[in-house]
Amino acid sequence: MVYVDPKNLGYEPFWKKWLAGRSSKSEREWLTQLYEKYIPSCIDMIIEGIVDGKQGEKMKTITPLTNLNLVSRLHNLSSLLVLRFDEIL
């Protein structure tokens, strides 16, 4: 068994696996656009305190967070919302 620290692995593999599981090609393209626009900059702001390329103050959190944890939570919520949206249409 090989253990890789989440800080070294990052969240990209988790994102790609989750995206590959989506059924619709148009949905994958739409989610990719949203992901590339918002996720890296939001994670930088929350975890590192970087806003617009400038170092600021890190956000205070109640529990320790990793970038993988944040992306995992986002995917869980997104899966529920996208599922509900598909049911409505």
C-alpha cells in the first residue's frame, strides 16, 4: 500500500474522476468551464489567503481543511443539485 499525502496529490484526480462519472457531454463541458473559472481561485483564497495573486490573510476555519476536502464537499453538493435539476427538466 502506498500512502500519498493529500497536499502532494491535490484535488485534480478527484475532480477528473467525478467529472468522468457525469453522463452528459454538455454537462461535463459546462461543469469544466465553471470549475476552471471559480474553483482554483476560491481554494487559493480559503486555504492560502491569496486574492488576485496577492498574499492576504488566510481565512479562519473551525476545523482544519484541505483543498481536497473542499472540492469533495463541493462535488457532493453539486451532484445533488444537478440531479434535482435533471429531475425537474
